[in-house]
Amino acid sequence: MSSVPLKPGAEAVAGKGWLLAHKWLILRRSSQVGILLLFLVGPWFGLWIVKGNLNYSYTLGVLPLTDPYLLLQSLLTFKLPETLALVGAAIIILFYLLVGGRSYCAWTCPVNLVTDISSALRRRFGLKGGAHLSRSTRFWMLGMTLVVSLLTGTIAWEMFNPVSMLHRGLIFGMGFAWMVIVAVFLFDLFVMRSGWCGHLCPVGAFYSLIGRVSVLRVQLPGRAACNDCMDCFAVCPEPQVIRPALKAINGAPALIFDAQCTNCGRCIDVCSKDVFAFGPRFTIPVSAQSIVGGTAQAVPK
């Protein structure tokens, strides 16, 4: 009689307790919802802490923040941005150079809330398979939006950007935005796992370029303790980034250098053996292990 497979993270909950097994998820959700509310309390309640949206905002009348992807599109239309917009883009670039480019996707983007629900439902109901697209497709999408901006003199992506549509919809009424958000949800649920964020979204592709040299990384200080439960692969939106560091493929150190890692902390939460942790890219943990046949084994002391 076969046993029922455990839900990813069940062993972590049993070993660490529910709170520690969901610590980074709670922090991530707090960040996503908190940032969204900062933009909404102004138009909803007249409390203008932040004016603008995720493309351009002004916080407390002091701090300008500009999406560098939007700024790049604007430059391609041969329109010179204001000085504050340039300063705001520099601040954002410096910030994500520290915390990881695609941290934007996991900690800021409100559409991630929608795609995460789709992923959870796929795991819940055991939905498998679907369409196959290369993860490089998002870079083709990025290139296309820049070319269209250059040729048309418009910030082309803003006509289709689900993030902007969701933000405007929450303020002025969803309307057509509902169709776009529902389409993203259904695409991820039935067509392809992590289809939007992992394969198509040009915003994530852009921020991954910044993430190539970012400081904060996921380290694997306990990779010798890995029991091959595969929970990290089950929950990771970019599972291809884990294996080289986990199994020391081609001598890879115990640190995830891949720019597609979103620094979401899912792998840290669900691991019952505390294999993963956040740390700077300059400090590579030395795991007490050798690699035999591609499998991590502890080195006897």
C-alpha cells in the first residue's frame, strides 16, 4: 500500500514549527501587500504617503523612485526624462544591485500574488504538464518591447503591463484589467507552471540583468545534510537554479549565482534540514561534503 506523498514543507513544519517554516513567506506577503497599500491609501483615504505607482513614485515629498525599465523605454522614444526620474532610477538600480534584481518579482510585484495562487492550486490538485516555452522567451519579449518603443515613440509595454493595469484597476475600477489578471491566473494554472513570471514577463527579464551582479544570494551552508526530499524544487518558481549549487555540478560552490533566482526564500522555508540561507555573494559557505556520482555526501571528520 503506497503512502500519500507529503505536502512540500510538511517536514519543515514538523521540525521547525509552522511559523519558522513560513517565515519568509510571511515577510514576503507583508512586503507585497504593504507596498501596494502605500500606493492605495492616498487615492482611497486621502493619506498621501506615496504618490504615483510602481513606474514612478514620490514618497513623503522627498524620495523619487523610477522603474529603470520604464526609463529605458522612455529614452528609446528620444524623450529626455526629468532629473528626478533619473535619480529615482539610479536609486532603484542600486537597491536591486544589493538585494537581487529579481527580488522585485518576489517582494514587490503584486501580480506575483496572483501567480503564486495558481502555483499553489497546481500543487494542490496535482496538475501536471502543459505547454512548453523556453525560459529565454521572456528576453525575446523584453527585446520586442524595446524595439517597439524605439519604432513607435511610445512606452509600448505600458499598454499591456498587468502590474500597471492591476494598480489602475484598484483605484479607478478593474474593468478590462480583470480580464488580463484572470488570463494570467488561468495561464499559470492550466497552461504552464510559472508561465507568466518564469517564461514571458519582460519586467522579470529586465531585473534579472541587474541580478547578475547583485550582492544578496541564497547560500547552501547545509547542503551536505540534503536528504533529496525535492521540496525546494517543488516550490521554487525557477527550480533550474537550485541543482548546480545543491549537487556541486561542475564544481559549483554552495551558493546560487543564477540571476533568475528571485530570492523569495521559499527553499529556506520548506527545507527541514536547513540547507538554505541568505548571505552575501562574497562569502561562499564551505559545506563539509564530497560529491560522488552527483550526490552530496558528508565528509567524515
